[in-house]
Amino acid sequence: MESTENIKEGFFTSFPRKFVKEGEKIKGWEELAPYFSNLSEVVIGSVEELETWLEKWSEVSAVADEFCTSRYIAMTCHTDDEEKTEAYLHCIREVEPKLVEWGHRLNEKYMASPFRGDLKIDGHERLDRMISEDVALYSEKNIPLQIKLQELSQEYQGIMGAMTVMFDGSEKTMPQMALYLKDMDRSLRERAFKAMIERRLREKDKLEDIFDKMLALRVEWAQNLGLQDYREYAFRSKLRDYTPDDCITFHKAIEETVVPLAREISGRRKKELGVEKLAPWDTACDTKGRSPLKPFAKADELYDGVLEVFGLVDKRLGNMFGAIKEYMDLDSRKGKAPGGYQATLAEARVPFIFTNAVGSHDDVNTLLHEGGHAFHTIQCRDAQVLWLRHAGMEFSEVASMSMELIGGDHLEPFYDNEEDIERAKRERMESIVSLFAWVAQVDAFQHWIYTNPGHSRDERKKAWSDLAERFNIGTDWSFAPEGALEYAWHRQLHIFEYPFYYVEYAIAQLGALQIYRNSLENPEKSIEEYLSALALGGARSPKGLFESAGARFDFSSNLLGELMNLAKVALKL
């Protein structure tokens, strides 16, 4: 990743340092410490001085955040580079614990200020709640636990990133192997699927060990705070305006409203493929025997195509995406962490996009998705303080998922015939329906895990298997190798690294589908509402952000039913 200096002078307005010395290079905590010490000693005598103090705290926090984020990016791009791994580990061992410790001191200083109720910063109510919960949920005992959890996360990423398969004479990464699951040859798909599963299962004991350690640390974390369980911590720390019971109700609504449609889709797939039972390797291929969609060959072509798509949706989106070309790492390669993400370089206030592109249409969807996150980062970069430059995940994922849907209606840069475009649209909508079921399964699993902390591995395996049956969308796993279903959750990094961060995807999909529905009726208005809502950052609750974007924040079967009817029409069922 290049320096952010060039991007500051280009498309984006720059934000010169006012508190941290301009040009000072941060090498570790030694450079940051004086600024935090200074903030802790300042006497705040008015609401204006409190606001200035918050801006200074925001600035040094952004500098520190970018220091650590840039090392995380470097590590995930090169998990096999010991120097980059050590630089990241140094950050999480030596810098982040100090940031937590000093962050708590400054949180307490803020809470003690008699002027906090008079702040005029847009979103100050959310900021106040955020800091209040941070203070209530702080324990010095949890700082070493956080270090251990981050080290275990890095170990998990290292294992997953190193997975390759020797297949048909050459070494393939797991994302490259996934392409075979779209092949027309059923026997080839079966061989590829089993090769991938066998490779993953070789690591199952290591991954179970890692998760057991993570679970024990999180149980201890909650105990240190005097909480009932880690679930309570997760819901409070995420400032959720809904409860675990609301999530359980949402799971039920998905089971009753989405799963039947997903099974109908699978029934049509089974019929079109002419198979008696739908095996796990039959779920990604084309049902009409056509070769997998090949939207691009190289990562540059992926970027150029998505740039054009965004320009077709709205010129402003194209301009924003064009401005961050140098802040992406898109192709899949050995030694690269799995998955995709958008990270924010907090001082520059610009996004970085990471994907594992191999030439599939999924890669197009992924870059549209991460592009939506990037637009969110860009739109709210003018927020007065760092903590209000991002929204809760329930709405952050609306930003990304909306772009998959709206951008997915403008695929001409990738395909020159209507048949391929319609095929891609159908695959997209089918994946959205199935995503609801997968999210409900993953979220319900996490509720079970953290409310049954003393469980055994066998009990955990059974809990996952029971949920897999409950939310099964029509796949017959009896053909798969033993352990394939029972350990399928190992590939879902959120369960390991970001507990209770997953239901947001289903909640956000509710918002994205509503924005998409709005775009079909009035494209210009829907994009205006979308961009306006993104610009609010974290200054409003998820409900308020949904409403600003023209959507309802509603977990009910009624809304879910409306949206599944929209999907049904799109799928011609």
C-alpha cells in the first residue's frame, strides 16, 4: 500500500493536523504517548473547550488508528511475510493496549465534564452513549485478554490463508478452487468440493483449539465485567437498540418466510439439473449447462468494469471509486488472508479495499459491495470527530449491499449479451435469499455458544448440525465427506474473530432490498436518499439512518414477506 500523501492532494479535501505535529512519523507508542498525556492534563472550562478537546482527541486517535490499520492491511495482504506479521503483532501487543488504557482515562475525563450535555456536535447524543458504555464496559483485566484474542485471530487467518490444494497438477488457493464448483462437469465439481473439504478438515483440530481458547477468553471477559454472559457484552458494546429476543424472533421470521422460498429455488434448480437430490457441489453451477460466467480475466479488468458500473448508476459514485484506485488489493494469491474487507485509513479519511478475485461473477459482487463501504467512508469523512465517521453495522452493510443490488442492474461493462446479464441477476437474487437463511443459522449458533459456555465440542457440533437442518434450503449433505457439514462454520471468520457481528447482514439486507425497490420506482431519488444517509455517519441510530435512506427498520414477517415477494417476482417463480 502506498502512502496516503498523494490521495490527500488529489480528489479529496485534506485535513491538516492541528494537534499532532505535521510530518511526524509514528513508529510506535513512544510518539503517541505525549499527546494522550497532554489531553489527560488539559483543564476544560467551557463547552467550547470541551469541543476543541474532543477534536484533538479525535485527531490523535485517527493517527493511531491509521498506524495500526496500515499494519493490518500489510499483514492480510502478505500473511507469509514474517516482517509484516511481526509489525502487526507489535501493534496489537504494544500499541493497542495503551490506546485502550488511555482511551478509558479520556472517556472518564469526558464523563466527568459538566459541559457534555451542552455539546452542539451533530450526533453528540450517540457519542455520549458510546462513551458511557465504553466506560461501563471497561476492565483493565480485559486488556491482556484482548491481546490474546487478536493473536488467536492472526493465527486463524494464517491457517486459512495458507490453505492450498494440489488439484489436477497444480497448486490452487481455496478461492481458486471455488471456481470449479461452477463447472458444468458434475464429477469435476464433486472432486473439487471434496478436495476443499478434505483440506479444511485437516485443520479442524487446530481450528477447534483456537476457538475453544477464544471462547474461554470471552467468557472470562464477561465475568470480569460482572455480566451474565458475553452476549450481554456484545449487545451493549454494539449499542444495539434491539434485544437477543428480537434476534430470536427474526430467526423465526426467516425460517417461516425465507426458507420456504429458498427451498422452492432449490427445487427448481434440482429439476433443471435433472438430479434426484441436490448435493453441496450442485448449488453454484449453472442449471442450463452453461460455462461459469467469466466477467473478467485480470484484477485490472475487474476494477475498470466496476468503475464503469458505478458511473452508470450515478456519476458521483464513479468519481469516488475512480479516486481510490491505488488503495485496493484485489487478486487472490498464496499467502493472502481469505475473504474481503474495506478498511478505513482514519487520518487520511480514505478507504482501502481488499478482495480475493479469481475471475468469477462473485468477485464483481464483492467489489460492488466493498465499493459501497468505500462510499460510506468517503461520504461521512467530514464528520467532526472520528467516532461519528462510521455507523452501526446494521446500516454500514446497507451501504454495501445496496450497491450489489443497484449496481447489479448495470452489468453491461462485463457482459455483451442480455442472457448473461439476466443470468447474473438471477444468481444474485438467489444468493440474497439463501443469505438470510445462512445468517440466521450463524447468528442462532452464536446465541447458543455464548449462552452455553461450558459446552463440549460434541455438543457444539450437534448444535450446529441441528441449526443446519432447521435452516436447510434444500441441500442433501449425505453425499459429502464426514465432517463437511458439522465443521462448515470453521470457514465463517466472523464466528472466530467478530462474535455477534453477523445478524447485521440480514438486517442490512432488509434495508438494501427496500432501497433497491425504491430505485426501481425512482432511481434519482433513491440515490439522493442513499448518499444523504451515508453522509450522516454515526450521528443517528440505525432506525434513523434507515429512515433517512427511505427504508423501514422492521424485523417483522410482514416486511420480510413483502421483500420475498419482490425476490419471487425477480426470480420468476
